[in-house]
Amino acid sequence: MMKILAEDEAQYVVCLDNSGYLASLEKHKIYRALPDKGADADGDLRIVDESGEDYLYPKERFVPISVPPRVQRSLALTG
């Protein structure tokens, strides 16, 4: 079953530093960052990583990006 996340539920980021997380993150890859006020307050982002699950990672490893609506719809598809 395919699920599409609402636009306001996710933002997109690019990983700039995957050191220490080589199996979980790929450098220069686009990831979905899910809203998490507690994580944000601690300097972390909740990222849907290579496992397909969401985990907390240090915010400084990522840069937020804007993507066109068509790309955003494609990235929001999950299995």
C-alpha cells in the first residue's frame, strides 16, 4: 500500500556528512525530515534514513532544500 505524506508533514534535506553513519546515510542524497519539535530543540532532525525508518541525526549534517511540487510528490511516496 502506497502512502503519500502531506506537504506540511515533511521537509527535504541533503546529507553533507555521513561519517559514523555509513550504513544509514549517503552523502549528497536527499532525505525526508519529519517534524519533531523536541528533536529540533536538541539540535537534531528526524530523518527517514536508508533503513526506511526515521531516526534522529545531528542537524548540522544536513542542509534543507526546496524541491518543485512534482519532485516533492515523488519523494513523498513510501511503501
